[in-house]
Amino acid sequence: WRAWRNFTTGEWIDVLIQSIGFNPEFFGRRSKLLQLVRLIPYCERNHNLIEADQ
């Protein structure tokens, strides 16, 4: 547990991305965050997500 305290935010994001089956080396920071945002409705009740094309 102590080693986890030394992880940077970027390293935590990479761990989460890898835990859902993606290789974090293939994504930029924005793409990684978008992948994680898509998981919010599975974790939070009554939370809806609408994606808009840019």
C-alpha cells in the first residue's frame, strides 16, 4: 500500500485504463480520461452521460 502513495495522477490513470483492458500507451491523456468518464454511469446511480460530437 505504501508504494501506491507514490503514484502520480498519470500513473493512476494508466493503471485504471489497463484494468479495463486497454493499453495506455496507445491513448493520449484526453482519450484516457474520456474512457474513464464513460464508466461513471456504471459506478454512480442516477447519473446519465450524453456524448456530443465535436
